[in-house]
Amino acid sequence: MRRVVTSARAELRLREAAVWLAARSPDEQVLIVGATHDGAAELIRQVARERGSGFGWHRMTLGRLAAELAKLELASRALAPIGMLPVEALCARVIHSMRAAGTLGRLDAVADQPGLPRALARTLTELRMGGIDSAKLSPEIGAALAGLAIELERARLADRAQVFELAAAITRHALLGLPTLVLDVRLRARAEQALLEKVLGAAPDALITVAVGDELTSSRLGGAVEVLAVEERDALSRVQKHLFDRGKLTFAPLDRSIEIFSAPGENRECVELARRVLAEAEAGVPFDRMAIVLRTPNHYRAHLEEAFSRAGVEVYFEHGTVRPDPSGRAFLALLACAAEGLSARRFAEYVSIGEVPDAIAGEPPPAVPSAERWVAPDEELSALTLEDQPVARPRFGGDPDAPVAGGTLRAPWRWERLLVEAAVIGGLERWERRLAGLAARLELADLESPSESRTRMREDLAHLRRFAMPLLDELSTLPAHATWGDWIDRLSALATRALRSPDRVLSTLSSLVPMADVGPVALRDIQLVLAPRLAELIVHPAARRYGAVLIAPIEAIRGMAFDVVFVPGLAERMFPQKVIEDPLLLDSVRG
């Protein structure tokens, strides 16, 4: 029996799901598909606390379910599943091929923009998930869609759309035929609908909860929908019940269930949020029963982190906090150095970031063996995910001005001065000639009038030459064009030599391993693909969220309920946000 339940109140939907799950036998296998992994886990913990433990409850998101169902079929076809980063890399190759063939059309004007491969990857993935025929699209988008399909087939790669397609075709699997609970999953594409229909069609009993307002999911599921009515007992329940109503609305006074406040700017707004969280905690609301829901996470993350740190309140960022990634930016500076003919400015930028590795007699360490460079990529369709571990930074001792302290090569500001003094411009021979010339000038001047500061400059210069020249030599030997496999091998070796903490870079390169046979690819394409991923670091929360205030985007709290919810950023002219159509696939075409 299949039941579809909807309600404007998440608490009612979750209560219905908890009753359904608690009615299962403790040793009965059950499949729980959540909009988020945490939402499904939260429901299981709630039922386990009230009823006791159960065995054989499988919880996963729809994407992980697709990967699990399709993995044997992928292996039998010798296909490697990939995430969005390899798709972006393939789109960069498609753009290059279309430009050479003169089929870019209106996209030719923005072909050199670094954001085009990423934007095209999103649009083409949406089209493939929707099963759209390229013949129904504009010539350039249709050609790009066909080109991506050719590249995927040539490289034996399976993107998200193909993984879902293969999963929906599976007829026998341990996860099929189980009682199934679908918790507030949003069906955005036909491929997702086909997979869920397959799973629900094989299930002897199923309960699906859908949020009110998610009309697309309700229509894709079909059948009768059972509505759990919300009793209008206060202002909050009225808002929940009528939020998506069309037509004339009846206004009612506010009460304590909804509070509206304003503050001059995001920073002060976050300070006020911290105060109100403390007030709710004094009133008896646990921190983990409160949530701050963000419409624009990038605008608020840093302010919230600072405000709650000052208030002494533990917070849990569902998607982590975004910070500049020193190792990623240092690596991008090295790639820019190579692309710009061994630019001294770019090398000085790399040195100034302070990510130089431990020194071996003043020289860069040797590259780690190839078999030891693989770090698990952070992709939903991968079997493993990267666990962010705190990196132990070396403590410096001895002379703070010494280029080498405790066996660790420093990144002294004096190196930048030496590069200016030597008038290094670029090119390996110029580097050698200019640094040697500066060394000779300093030595001659020291013979005429010895100086302690000049002696220190000569020592700094010796350390700079010993460290920089091997790296510059390696950068100068990077190929103009190579397959992704060759690039990954060369760049992963370079990362282990040039970075103190290379794991982040190695993880990003590992996600591109399925594309090893794709090529040839130019260095500029490598930069376009890696730059968005390496410039900033998402620091995932290390601990569980219990005992802390949850801070999350709206989509991340699907399938969850809280006692107190704060929604910042609902200011005039900021909310509702202006809906901007996809410039690559206009709404008129979508319709």
C-alpha cells in the first residue's frame, strides 16, 4: 500500500513518518530515503529513543540510493561514476571543440570566460536528468549536449543522469522490495522520478511525505494525497497553513509565536540572533532544538561564526564554513606561474601564502610515491568521502629570522625583496642568471665592505635558490597539452613537493581520476577547472550537531523540525529574491 501524506507543518509529517516506522518489526528491513542524510538519521534516532533499537534500517539520500543500485551495472559496463567537477572539465573540452568547429553560436562571445564551463555543466546536467532530446534545443546548446554525451561515452564515464538511468533499470537488488519511507524528497527531474517509481513499485508498503507547496513532486508522484490539517491556534500556524495560498488573504494580528526584528546590516543582525538564542536557552529551549535557516549562506556565514563565538554558543554549520584555502591558493599561484612563463610575481605570491613544505636540506621534499597520493574525493556518487582532519601545523623554534627553523622551511618576506633586487622577470634561464648575478654582486660588495645585513641577504638568497630552482625546473617541464591522467600524475607529484598540506589538492585531483584517458588538455583548461574548487575551503563540522544551534541553508533542513527557527535576511528589496532565468536555457525554451 502506498500513502502520500502532505502537511504545511513539518512536525505533523515527521510524526506520521515516526508512527509508520515504529510500527515495523524490530528485525524488519526498511529503506528510508531522506531529502538529506541528517533528516533521515534524525527520524531514526527519534523512533529508537521511543521504541527501542531496530535492525536492517537502510537510510540514504536519493543520489546515494542510485549509486548503490547501479554500482554492479556500472562495473559490468566498465563505467566510472563522476561528480560535477569532471563534468565541468568535460564541458571545458566541449567548448574548445565547438569553438574550433565554429558551432558555439551565441556562446562564442563568452567562450573565454572562466565561468562558462561551470554554467554549461549545470545546464547540461539538468537537461540530461530531464531526458531532453538535443533536437528540441537551440543549435549551440543542442550541440553541447550531444558533445558531452560523446565525451562521456568515449571516456567510459557515467554522470549523475546515467547513474540514475542505470539504477532505474535494475530489477533485482537487496534494497528493492523493502517497505519504503520517503521523507520530504524533492523530485526535480524525470530521472529522479523514474528511480523513485521503480523503488516504490517494488515496495510492499510505502509512506511518502511531501511538503505543502512542493506541487511538482506531488504531481510526479500522482495518486491521492492525504492532507494533515494544521490547526490555526496562533500566528505561526496561520502562516504555515496559508503561506502558499493564492488569492485574497485574511490578515490577523501577530502574537509571540512570530517575532519580527530588524538590525542595521548583517553583522548586527547576527549579534541580535545570538542574543535571542541565549534568551530562548534561558527559557528552557535546548540549543539543538533551535535552527538558523539561511537564504543567502555566503552573506551570513562569517558574521554568524564571529557573533556566536563571542557569545560562547556552540553552532553547527550543516554545510561547513567557507574560508580561503591557503594550500589551494598556493597551488593555483604555482599553476599561474607556469602558465605565465615562470612569472616571478606569481612565485612570490606562492611564497607569501606560507604553504611551503618541510625542508630537506633547504630543498623541496621529494614527491610522494604515486600509490600514496590518492585522497578520497568528496562526491555523492563516490563510495568514499573525504573526512576533514585537523592538520598539525609545525611549531617553529630557534631563530625566528632563519629561513630554516626546526627543519621547516619558512616563507620569509625577505625572499620577495630578493626577487625585486634580482629583477627576475620569468623564464628558467633568466631566473638562474639573475639570481646568480645578484649573488655575485652581494659577494663583491661584501668583500669591499663587510656587512651583517648583506651577509644575511646572501644566506637568504642561497636558501631561495636551493628551494626555488628545483620547483621552477619542474614547472618548466609541464607539458603544453596532455591527457588528464598525465596531468593528475604530474600535478599530484608537484603538490606533495610544493605544499605543506596537499590533501585538499590531492582530493580534488582524485575526483578527476575517472577522466584519465580524456585529452589532450591544455594548462589553461586545468586552471579553469581547478580554480573554483581550490580557491576556497569548506571546513566541515567535525562533531555531531547535538548540543549546538544548527545553521543551514533552507534545503538542508528538509525532513527536520525545530522548536525555534530564525530566518535572517527577510529585508525589503532583498526578499523575495528576483528570479533570474538561466541565460543558457531561457524560460521560454523550458516551457
